[in-house]
Amino acid sequence: MSVKERKERERADRERLIVATARELAEQQGWDAVTTRRLAERIEYSQPVLYSHFRGKREIIGAVALEGAAEMAVALRAATSAADGPRARVAALARAYLDFAEHNPAVYDALFQLDGGLAYAREDTPEQLKDAFAALLECLAEVAGDGVHPGLFTEVFWAALHGLATLTRAGRLLPEDAESRVELLVDRLAVI
Amino acid sequence: MSVKERKERERADRERLIVATARELAEQQGWDAVTTRRLAERIEYSQPVLYSHFRGKREIIGAVALEGAAEMAVALRAATSAADGPRARVAALARAYLDFAEHNPAVYDALFQLDGGLAYAREDTPEQLKDAFAALLECLAEVAGDGVHPGLFTEVFWAALHGLATLTRAGRLLPEDAESRVELLVDRLAVI
DNA sequence: GATTCGATCCTAGCATCGCTAGACAATCGA
DNA sequence: TCGATTGTCTAGCGATGCTAGGATCGAATC
């Protein structure tokens, strides 16, 4: 039995290696550079091995997205728990979100820009994604304002952050005023 | 001389045909389906003809984006001019923006998601793009609030709309609550 | 210890992609 | 009428995601 277990363990290791390598390559040179050939070469296996773990490139992107969602949730909770008062918490949340997007562009793309074949806003949505949204919700619920559904408020706030993140990174917004935009957004949207 | 003029006219016609066909194909089957081969076949010319008009596929996307920006500006101004009062104008603007994104997804992608090789937020930004932003600015300046730079306010409002548009279309937000989100966004961000 | 057999992995290849070189034909000016 | 220029097409390059089929290796059996 232990032989089988060892093989399964090695297989799981290799799968983690694939995801980590794909992420690394994407962060270094962008997702366009993550080709199945290059990825296979980096993990020192042939191409078809990738397809014994994942259905295709899309599923690999999805795996990176799930990993990233878990990390984002951790980062958001760490930022909010370190701040005092609703206003400071929301501001910290917004900055943490935008920081994550800025410092992990490939992961952010896998999560929200590319097609990773994941289900969103549904019952069968992966736990990692639900939890990342929950991390936003926990903080934002207390500033949603009377009579406003916390989930709806979180969606709007999140959309605004997502817009800022993507437009900035795509060069549509200049990064200089990023902090001013966050201030304005928090001041207006959050009800203290 | 008239022969030369006729040829130039025909060439310009063909260029418009390329852009229109690319847009049509993208709206029908998505940008992935817009390959140089398929596009060439639809305009009934060979592939290399495309490259005598555009540097590559990227520039074709850019041309569709510029066309779309001009249309969006028209749509936004039409919506705002038909509304009475600041609150109604901003709400109409937001709805018009999201409607445009919903009904012209391929054009919206060309504008804000794909790489069309265009310069944004710079001096050499094409007029169409500047004008589309101006259409937003014209309406939003009157609700930016005291001491808030209208340009900055417009960027934040725009980012929120962009976030709603992309997240909804990518299935990250359910379309049912779209109207509620717009109401919330306008109520909070706009200072009446 | 030899042999069978199944799992595992790789070589080679398919269709398609964006893009381009070079051949060919049509048109123009002399 | 004849070279030159312009315009267009055929054919092909390197790269992509993905897969079929054969080779190889290790575990279990005799």
C-alpha cells in the first residue's frame, strides 16, 4: 500500500509544482509566455504530463486563481484586523486589495480577467472564492449604511476597487493619484 | 488625378470594411474567433491585404476601439441631455454606460480589456478616447462636490462603472441586481 | 530470478494561429 | 508597345494548444 501512497504523494507534489511554476512564469513574463511547452520544460517533464493533471491550460489558470484567492483573503483580513475604527478598516481593506492586485498581477488576472473555467456567484463556486468575497463582506458590512443590503454594498465597493485596479494596471489611469482615488472612494461609499 | 482619387477612395472603403467586419465577427463569436484568416475570407481578400492596412491584429482591435469610443460618447451625451436635474443625469449616464457595455461587448473589450496598441491618459491619446472621457466629465463635474477635482471624481466614478460592467459580463456579478447597484453607486458617489 | 502486465511517460504530429517572403498579374507612364 | 510600378495572392515560417500511439519502467506473479 505504501508504494501507492508514495506515488500519489509524488503526483500531488508534481501538481503543486505545475501550478507554482505557471504562476511564477506568469508573474515574470505575463500569461502569454505561459505556453504548455515552456511550462513543461520548466518542470522538466514533457507536455502531455500537464494534461494528465489538468484538462488544459484553462484549468491551470483556474488552479492559480484559487491559490491566489486564498492568499488574497489572508491579506485582506490581515490588513483590516490591524486597523482601528470602521473608517480606517475600510481604507486599509481598499489599499490591501489594490496592493495585492499591483504586486500579483498575474494572479489577479487569473482571478478576474482570464477564463480559468471557474464558477462565480453560484452555489458550486469554489470555497476559496467565496471566502475571498467573505473577507470583503466582513469588513464592509459595518459601513453599508442603514437599509442597504451588505452583499449588494460589497459588490459595488468591490466593483469600484476592481475598476481602479484594472484601469490603473492597463495604463488607463495614472498611478500618481491612486491614493487620492482611494480616499475619495472610501469617504463617499462608506457610511461611518 | 481622378484615377488616383478613386483608388484612394476604394482603399479607404476597404479599410472601413475590414474594421466593420472585424467588429461584426467579434460581436457574433467573440474576439477569439476574429482570426486573420477568417477576417480575410469574410472581406473576400487574402490575408496579406489586412497587413497593407494595419500593422497587425492589434491595430485592427485599436481601430474598432476608436470607432466604439466615438459611439459611446454619442450615447452618453444623448442619455444625459435627455434627463432633468443632476441626480437624474448621473443616473442616466451610468445606465447608458452599462447599457453600452452590455450591448457592445466586443467593442467594450476592444476599448478597455484588450490591447489595441492605443495610448491612454497621455497627450498623444486619440481624440475619440479623450472625447469619451470628456462626455463622462461633462456630466460628472457638477456632482463632484466642493473641493474635489472633477477629473479625479470622474476617474473614480468611471472605475466603478467599469468594474460593474466587466464583473457582470464575466459572470462575477449576477445581472439581476444591476439596477440596485447603479442606484447605490449614484446615491453615494454623487453630491447633489 | 525470470516473466508478465499495467501504469507512466515521451516522441511525433495535427490543426490553427499571426505574420511575411516572393511570385505573379494588372495597370500606368513613356 | 514596352519597362516599371503597384497591387494581390500562394505558399510557408515558427509558434500555439492539444492528442494519438508506441516505448519504457516498475510491481506483482510464477
